[in-house]
Amino acid sequence: MLRIDDISYAVEGRPLIDHATAVIPEGHKVGLVGRNGTGKTTLFRLIRGELTLETGSITVPKGAKIGGVAQEAPASDVSLIDTVLAADTERAALMAEETEDAGRIAEIQTRLADIDAWSAEARAASILKGLGFDDPDHTRPCSDFSGGWRMRVALAAVLFAQPDLLLLDEPTNYLDLEGALWLESYLARYPHTVIVISHDRGLLNRAVGGILHLEDRKLTFYRGPYDTFAETRAARLAAAEAENRKAEARRAHLQSYVDRFRYKADKAKQAQSRIKMIEKMSFAATPQEAALRKFTFPEPEELSPPIVNMEGTSVGYDGTPVLSRLTLRIDQDDRIALLGKNGEGKSTLSKLIAGRLAPLQGRVHSASKLRIGYFAQHQMDELYPDETPIDHLRRQRPGETPAKLRARLSGFGLMAEQADTVVARLSGGQKARLTLLIATIDAPHLLILDEPTNHLDIESREALVEALTGYTGAVILVSHDMHLLSLVADRLWLVKGGRVSAFDEDLEAYRRLLLATDNDKPKPAKPAPKRASRDEVLALRAEVRKCEERVAKLEDMREKLAAKLASPDLYEKDKLGEMEVWQKKYAEVMDGLERAEGLWLSAQEKLDKAAS
């Protein structure tokens, strides 16, 4: 069990965490969420003991190993597989120990058997493969790989070491969609406690069973996945806002009395009494709600379709094709997600469409007035670190007034303070917003986004979804964020084996395809069912009615529990234990409701088949 008890920590005199308390039960998988800059990474450093607490304590079980990915694997001559194997320091020490003492040899062999040392290489290889390394890569030295790939090696090493408390800070930022989905599955099966900082809604819904929310310098633990947390918190916010409206109305009423009678002798005492009441009034604490920090995309004019067309096109580098025989069409209302493993050519295709790579064979026909916006992670590194966002926009629009430039920045959530801050001091999310603004400043008809959400918090990701949904140009997305892809993309292109083809199923089918093992075999077709009798149909109808009644009862319970959780009184400090009980009941009802709805749908399907 991880116990965080009344901790406080400040940075340069600014309180970041203030008398916060939380308990993480042993073996739980927990997502640590909160807006950028609230102190999530700092909390990890406090748990690891790298920073000194001002108040309180953090307690982990005696002898528990804490692990995380602090930096990329070094660019050494050591192979990937040996780098990962070395992360299990106990196994490495036992394997290297030399002794002629028979008793000690027996102890070593027993311990090696206990920690399953003989399967270590196979386990390490499986993790590397899951994170995107092919079998031949395993024996190559780390120095052969770029920093992003060495981050994957470092992640593989800590997963292989299996610490008792695994702390992961945005682990999907350097993974592709396939690696992110594999990691979700791996974390869900991880045998020890996990706390993961993430803004990936899919991971927070599928890989964890609890949410630790850092907000207003406090920690609140919610049972259930992210969607359950979001629903519960929305109820809290609504209740707090309603309470504040009542308090505001009462204060206005009291103030009206004071304004009328405070200087009249016969009413002075009553007026003074009401002044004291106003001073003592308190408002329900509402969390710092960063209003959806919007993105304002300029509107492009409409072009005749198609805006991009290619037939029999090949593209690659130094005369060697990466993709061949491309026959693709893009219209201005398309929302296309590119699927495929790293190295298959998604970025190459994006550069071809953007005009940054010339075709090796064939032609790419683009509309004559086509404007293309391109966002990729490397472009954030090309910003001028000693210049402000205003300076960057002035270079793009030298004739515009400072007020107009600031308006553009505010439309992307960069307010006055950030507008005059040099880029080197901006957060990753703020740099991403500036880069996205520059990419869209010309009102492009086609917007190509390569991992646009890596540095954005959940609120900003939702704002991006809203902006892309309303955008009137075409969108091509490369992202590991399944939530973003599912809400924005309406066409899926699979980049694989040097070809690009339409993927006709949905993202969930693609996820199942990626997670399927080699042992999964198609099941033999079932014989056609016989036509159901009248009695069987009646029985199925009765079952459907029972399921409907069960769902209705559970929905009624959910509404009552949501109302209970919306009560501000429940979140007072002396009622935290009671709050956790009600949150647990709510999570149990939501779980039961999900199963009941599944049974209902199943019963309805059986009835439909029987009645047809």
C-alpha cells in the first residue's frame, strides 16, 4: 500500500501540493490525472524520494522496489536484449556470481528458479516485440537507434524488472498506436501496483481501475476508470455551482439590505449584523476548471473535389521506394486516420501528400489553389527558443498589428503572459499550441497532423477534437490516441507492406487485430440454427422483459448514487471515508449496469433471430 499523508511541497514559494492525502491499495492500477503544471511529475519525484517534503509523509511497504523511466537508454554498444536483461539486477548478480560452495550454488539455483530466471530472455524479447522491435533488432546495439527508440528500450527494461511500484510518466508519448495498445494490455495484467501519468483517455479507461486526481493542490482518489471519474466529477461540479448560485443570491439579498439601511439609526444594528453574515459566508469549493481551452481554426474556401489524387504513385528515399502503386483520393470533407506500425511509411505518405517528398514514379495531382498545413513533433524543435510567440507570428504576418497577432494567439489558448514568454520557457503543451497555430494560420484546405496530442492535457485534447469536428478542411491524422481517432476519423487507411489500402472495419476491430496472438485461430462456422418454436419465442420475450427491468432498476440506482455523490457535504475532510464507500458503490452499480445492458442486447439479438 502506498500512503500519502498530509504532504505539502512548494516551488519557488508557490504551493504546488498543499496538505494532500491519498491511499493507493497494493496491486491497484491507477491513473494520475490533472491539468498540465499542477505537479504530477513532482509528485512522482516526491514518491521516489528525490525531493524533500515540507509537511507530511509518503510511505511504501518495507523493501518495496520503485521503478520508472527517468531517461532514455544510453547509446552504448550493449544489445537491446542485454540492456533489458540487465534491468533485473538480482538475476544479473546471481548469474554472474562465481562460487565453489555447494550450499551457495544450491541457494543460487533455488533463487533463480523462484524468479523464473530461465525464461527471462523470452520475456524480455516479448516486451521488446510488443514495443515495436522486430526480432533482428534485439541483438543490435542501442547506439543504432534514435533517442525516441531508446526511450522504448528504457521502458522495456523497467517493465521487465517488474518493480513493486511502477511509476510511468506519459509512457505513450514515444509509442505509436500499436505500441500504446500493447502497453495498455500489459499494464492491465501487471502483477504489482502501477501509477501512470497519462492524458490518453483510452489507456485510462482500459488499463487502470482507479483515478488519482491532482487539482487545487489536493489529491482525490476515485474508483473506476476515467469515464466513471469524469461523470462523478461532473456531478460534483454541478452541485458546487448550484450551491454557489444559492449563496450568491443570498449574499446579494443581504447586501441589498445593508445598502438601504446601514446609515439609518434605527436599522444600523441589523445592517451591521448582515455585514458580518456576508463576511462569514463561504462558497462551495469548485475545482480550478480551465474552461475548455479552445482552438480556433480559420475557415478555408471550398475547392472542387478531389483536392489530392494519385494513381500508380511510388515514393521513397534515395531511389528506393517505401510505398508503391498508390492509388488514393482525398476530398475536402475527408477525415482520414493512417494506421500501421512505425517504419511502415505513415510519415513518408504524409510528406508525399504535403509536397515535402517528390514521387519516384507517377504523379500527385493537387488542386491549383490547395493550401496544406502540416504539424509534426519535430517542428516543435524548430521553433526559435529565444523568441516569443508574438515574434514567431510577426515573422508569419509582418503586416498585422500586435492586437491582431495577440488575438490569433488567444484563439489557441496562448494568453498575454505566454505571448510575451520566450519559447524556451513555454511548456510542451504551449509549444504544441504555437506550432499548431503556425500550421493553420493560412487556413489550409488540408491539415496533416502527426501525433498532435503528445503534449496536450485531456481538456486540450477535447478542445482539439471539437475544433477538428467543426473544421471545414480535410484532416489526415497519425496518432496513438484512440479516443481522438474514434471521434475525428471517418476513414481508415492501413499502411502496410509498402501499400496503402482502406481498412473497412472500425478502430475497435483494428485494436483486436493488433492484440490477437499467433495462437488465435478462426473458429469453425456453426450450423444454421433451426427455426424457433412459438414457446421458445415467448420464453425469449420474457427474458428480454426481465433484462429491461433489471437495466431500469440499475439506472434508477445510478441516478440516486449520482445525486448522493453530487452533495458537497460528502467531500468534507471528515467524510472522506464515507465518500469512498459511495464511490465504490457507484462503480459497482456502473459495472453491473454495463453487464446488464450486455445481457439485454444479447437477449434481444436471440429474440430477433428466433422471430425472423
